[in-house]
Amino acid sequence: MDSLAGSVLDAAVAMAASPWVLVVVAALCVVDSIVPPLPTEAVVIAVVTLGAVGDAPHPVAVGATIALAATVGDTLAYVLGRTISSRRWLRRRRVRALARQASALLRIRGASIVVAARFVPGLRVAVNATAGAVRMDARRFVPLVAVAATLWAMLTVLVGVGAAWALGDSPALAAAVGAAAGLGIGLAIDAVLRRRGMTRVA
């Protein structure tokens, strides 16, 4: 998976100057909402960082693109969760464990869990699919994932722009640092969410 992540990241950075990179990151966001894990955060932050130094589309354009794509992808995961049986949808043991936790957390704190899960690649798929499987009201779910996707996009853009500001003289290094920072934020949120979730469920 590390080689796949590196290949996807390298390909996105190589074509960062092309407007088509927006299509690539949008597609990556949609697919990542359904089939984790993909290096979405790393790729997007790298593109944002390069955009902040003028080597890619403007960070605002990237942010708007990923917010919309993430909303579409998370909603699609919800729809799949409603229409595909759990055993077919959640094949891997790791994902099944996440789904069990997600189901318990949704019953306790549905809104906050849907929003927080957007920042944790594996958990967001489990939460969104489980929300569909347990028939969480779509009129409640879709606005929540839209808000979550917007917040995620804003944070992603801020990390990328911050890396560019700090290391603008070395775009490649800035992109790498930004991608690492995004991964670290996701891991931190995952740790907090698991600790709070496990405590509340217990």
C-alpha cells in the first residue's frame, strides 16, 4: 500500500500544473469515501501546497472541489450501506470491527460522529456505510456530511497553505511536510475519537 500511495502522490504532483489535477483529486475523494485506504489527504495537501506557490490550481479551487467531491463520496457510501448487505459491504475484519464501533457511536452521538469521522479515512467509510445500514435519516445525514466535508476541505487547505508559507522556497519539501501534517492530524483525531467512543460505549 505504501508503494501505491507513493505512486498516486507522485502522479498527482507531476500533473499538478494541469487543470485536470482537479478532476484527479475529485475522483480520488469520491473513491476514497467508498474504498479505503487511499492517500487522499496526502495528495490533496500536496496539490494545495503547490497551488499556494503557483505550481497548481489555486488552493480555493482545490478546496471547493474536494468539499463537493467528499460530500458526493460520503453520500454514495451511505447509499451503498442502505442497499448492500453488511457481509458483502464490510468484508475485511478490520472494517467490520470499525463498523461495530461506528454503529454503537451513531446511536450515542450520531451528528458529532459523522462529522468527526470525515477526518479519519478508514472510520469515515465504516460510519457512512453503517449510517445507511441502520437507516439514519438521509435528510439529517446529507447536511452533516456536507458540513463535515467543508470543514475537512478548509483544514486541508490551511495545512497545505501553511506548509507552503513555511517552506515556499522548496515546493517539493513543503508538499511532503504538508502531507505528513495532514496524516498526523487524521491519526490524532482517530486516537481521540476512539478513546472517547470506547469510554462512552463502555
